[in-house]
Amino acid sequence: MSADYEKALGRKIAFHRKRRGLSQKEFAGLLDRSEAWVSQVERGVRRVDRMTVLEKVAEVLNVPVAELAAEAPIVASVAEGDGPGASRLRLVLSGAHSLKAVLGQVEPPDVPALRADVDRAWSLTHEGAYADLTELLERLVPRLESATRAGTDDERPELFRLLAAMYHTCSAALANMGEPEVAWIAADRAIVAAERAGDPLLMAAGEFRLSIVFLGARHYEQAAQVSGSAADALRPPAEDGQVEAVALRGALTLQRALAAGRLNRAEEAYAYLRQAREMAERVGDGRNDYNTEFGPTNVALHEVAVAVDLGDAGVALRAAEAVDASGLSTERQARFGIDLATAHAQRRQVADAVSALVEVRDLLPEMFRAKPAVKQLVSDLVAMSPVPSDELRALARELAVPEVRTDM
């Protein structure tokens, strides 16, 4: 590798380290390296010549390996999560339910009961109640797969719509648990089911879920592509005044903003936020089309998230002051709390960051324990604290965050 490449890599590492609010000493502790090593790498005078080291740097910085080493033949890797219910949900999606339904004798479907269970699955997803959701889906997935084969011609479109909505819940939960590969499978199945239902808006909702999966997997260009192409496809019905299409297009535009922010394209990210804000004014608050929760309040929450991703902690904290997220789901409120904690961490306001995380834990304990980003944030806060507070130590113990070495 050339000296120019090493200097470019060092600048990228320094930029993302500062965006996380870490000093060189704290960053070194998280890497189990010396502060001198970090300084030399960031100045481009020391090579990062092992893939495992570069992967660790990318993991701590929460960026794709390919983002750090764009010129190198590197494929980003994503660590598997181990959230509550993740293993059981993987097994649910691994079952040959559709094959069994095709070959076996199935009972006529009870459509109202299935619809009630799908609605409950979404409620549990928004509540972050992953253990209860998993228990429900273990029964519901095979029942709905069988029902789509056993229903009458008149029932079948509705059954495929329910199947798509159910796989949306699987994808949303698995994405929060840090299981992007399995979440991707669920989102893909949802899109196929929506197409069989003849419901293009439900297909677009599946693309929305897929963009969330790509963001969580750090495949930011793919997230931008899927959300952008789906948003563009929805332009005609949205411009014709179909409110559901406007809401879905707005939700997809917010995903485009997040992808641009993760790619450090600030001007593009804020432009998408402005577009989404205009759409939100047409939709208004209080709706939840296709479980996207799109509206003015959700746009405001995404303004905070984008600013955090761009390292604009001051912008994020000022924007957060004007947000009242109480009308949104507890899941969305918890996401906002994590963004708020991250902004405080970027400002090295450890106590405020811890307070925000405690609120998230009290609000949605399962989601708090399941999200890999929360564990990384607590690890960062421990690294920033010469003497971690009792509250921070308690969070670290709950998430099994090890003590950070900073004396090398």
C-alpha cells in the first residue's frame, strides 16, 4: 500500500474517532492498543497491515471496513448479535413452513384471528417486547404460511397482505437485535408476499424495512439505493394526493437522509430531511401508515439522528430540545434516547449520556439489551470516564461491557 493510502486511512480513522467523541487514549483503550500506536496510524506513519486489526478499528468506530479502506479489496463483515429471542427467530425463519403447507393437509384459515395476531405482533414490536413477540411468531409464521395456501381466491390477497405485515415485524425485530442477515430474509419474504397480494404500497413498505436492514448492516450505499429507488417509484401516487403513498415516500426519504449521513454527505442528508419535512406537513401527525410512524415529529427525530451521524452534536442537541416524542411508539422513543445519548457522548457529557441511556433501559429494557449500538456506546462512555459512575458501571455490568485498558 502506498504512503498516500496510509495517510488517507489515518485521516478517516481520526475523523470517525472524533465523531464518536473519543480521545486518542480512549480509542486506544477500546482497541487494546497504545495511544502512540493510534497517533502513528492517524498520521499515516504506521501501517495497518492486518485485516483483523482493521476490522476491529471499523467495529469500534461503527463504520464499514470498506468505508475506511475504499481502495483496498476488502469486504465488510458484520458481527452477529445475540439479543433476546434472536436464536429462536432465526429458527422460525429457517423452517420449511411453505413446503409443509403445500404438501400437507391444512385447515381453512380463520382470517379475523390471524389479523388480530398480526396486529398484536406489531404492538409487541413497537414495545420492544422481543421475547413475547418471538413466542407469538413461533406459532404465527407456520399458521400464516399454511393459510395462504388454504384460503379461497377471495381470501388469498388479504392473507398475503397479513403474511407480508408479519414478516415486516420479523425484520424490524431482527434488525434491532443486530441480526441483519436474517432480517434481510424476512424483508425479502415480505416484499414477495406483498407482490402476491397485488399491493404495491405494501411492497414499498417492504423496501422501507429492507433499507433499515442495510443501514444496520452498514451497507450504506445499498440502503441509499433501495430507499431512493422505492421513493422515486412512489412519486406518481404521492403527487396524485394518495396520503399513504406520501407517508411511505416520506419514510423512505428519511432513510435516504440517514444513509447520506452515514456516508458523511451532509448537504445531501439535510436536503433529504427538507424534502421529508414537506411531505410530513401534508401527512400530519397521528398517522402510522404501514407502521412507519411518518409525520412531522418523526422527521424531527430523524433530524437529530442525522446530525449525530454527521458528528454535529451541537445541532443534534439543539434539535432535540424541540422534540416531544411522547406521541410515538415506545420503540421510536427509545431510538431517540439512544441518539440523544450519542450526541451527549460526542460532547463528552458523560453524565447526560448515561442519564439518557438509563431512560432507554427503563423504557424498553429488552431493546436496550438487544441493540449492539447501545453496548458500543456504553463501552465508549466507560473509556471516557477516569472513574465511571455507579450508574455507568451498572449499565456496563448489565451489558457485559469489560473494563477498558488505557494504560498501554
